Amino acid sequence: MGNMEQFTIITKVRVYDVSTGLPMTILGHSSCGCWGLLINEDGQLDFEVRCDGTVFSSGFSMYLGADVVIAVTYDGTTADFYINGGLANSENILLSMRCGGDLDIGSYSITQS
């Protein structure tokens, strides 16, 4: 997949349980240096660069049992989180990613707390 300098990720998800106490990957790449869209230990939605500690938080707690449309965009300087079409968070951030490896859908994160 190579370097990701700009991107848009859109997915729809329905979550039934956030009580595992562990990060849960919604979607992402398993390799270090790539990305993951996940529900963190507190039930909030985050975008992370795997293994380097960069986390962009939506500030949004997932609804249980309801469809939620999630979009994350990055233009090279600004990351935006959209939840159900509304802007949840925007942040000037440097995301340096080199992607490879398998695509994970609905699994536990490789991130350790």
C-alpha cells in the first residue's frame, strides 16, 4: 500500500458491547506504522498510527446497538472525524504512515495499554 499522505476512510458499524476493557479494532492494518480505527478502553472512537503512539481521538462514545457512520479524512495537515455526517473533531496533526500487512476488520487491536 505504501505511504499514505492523504486519505478518506468511511465505514458503517453497529457495536453491541464495549465492555471488554481492551481496544477493539473496527478496521485497520495490522502492521506497525500503518493505521487502525478502533474503540478504545473507554468506549470512545480513535484513529491510531499503529505502534508509534499517535492517536487522533473523536471524543465520541459509541452508541450500542445502533448503526453509526464513521468517516476519517486527512489532507496532509488536518485530520477530521465525522460521525453520522457531522464533524466530531478536527485536529492539525502529522500522520506519517507506511502501510502493508493484512487488513483487520472487527478484531482486538495490537495496541497495548
